[in-house]
Amino acid sequence: MFFDTPRTTLALAALLPMTMLIGPTRRASIDIQPESRLWIAGTSTVRSFQCQATSFDAKLEPTATAVVAATLAGDKAITSVVVTVPVEKLDCKNGTMNEHMRKALKAAQHPAVVFRVDAYELAKSADGVAVTLTGALTLGGVEKPVTVTARAKQGENGTLLVSGTHEVRMTEFGLKPPTLMLGTMKVDERVKVGFDIVLKD
């Protein structure tokens, strides 16, 4: 309950100039920049291929107002990461391949690929920071534990560039690799997920 007394009014008047000098508290935040990339690359009995994610979402929970500087110093400044890629946004630059890839990933029943980071370790070195991410990858509705290695380094204009690749076996997630041209083109079950994530405070 608030009591409006002369003493209370005087105290508030004294505090007002201090709050104006301090200003609003800056909220910790980190944004993914538009130049960030994520893709899936693989091979088949005919040729290699690459499917680019034309759109994806990443939710990061920072604990510091200067995530880039903290990470480059080898300090943890993010508590959680969840990356979501709509399967329909994977573009293989070939309509038929797109259709078969979406079918293989069971996009109709499970429209997104999700990577959740549960914990990570940083190791500072001369050429950047080695990052080890442990968490879970969900493909076709099946979740499996994964460990992904990456490297973080200073990017342009005060950004942080986090890059890496991780090999995935589709059959481990109960997925059947795409087959095209009446079976004459078979995609290898091993695909590599690559990423160049650009972050800025």
C-alpha cells in the first residue's frame, strides 16, 4: 500500500534526478544477422548436392550485455540456444530434389528440424574460440543426442562469427535417404549440416 505523505513526496523528489542520470537499464540481447547461413550437403550415386536454408529461426538467451566480447574472451554469456529450420525452407535448387528431400524428412508430419543446445564449452586459442555444443537434434520427429564442434571468431563490424559442420546419418533418425530417377540416383545416408552464424550485440 502506498501512502502519500509530505515525507514520501520529498524522498521521491530527491530520487528523481538520480534516476534521470542513471537512465534505463540496458537489457542483455544478441541478434542473428541476415548474412547468417545454414545448409545441408551430401552426395549421391550421380552427383553432390547442397540444400540451403532460405529461412530459419534461432532463439538465444544471453546473460551479459556484451556477448561478443565475452565469448571471444572465452567466457560463457549465453544460457540456451534453440535453432528451428522449416523443412519447406530447404532449397536444393532443384524442384524434384526439394520434393524428395521434404518427403524423406517427413515434412508433412514434422515440418521442422530442431537443434537444442543443452550445454556448451569454450576453449580460447590464438585463432579464436573452440566451441563444443551438446544437445539434441530432431529430424523427422525423432530426437537424438548430438555433440557439435564449432569455432567462434571476430567478424566484421563488431560481430561474432560461429562456424561449423556436423555429419548426420539419416537412418539413425529412422529416415530413408531420397531416391530419384527410378532408383538410378540414390542419396547417401550421410549428410553434413553446415552453418555460419553471425551474431551482434
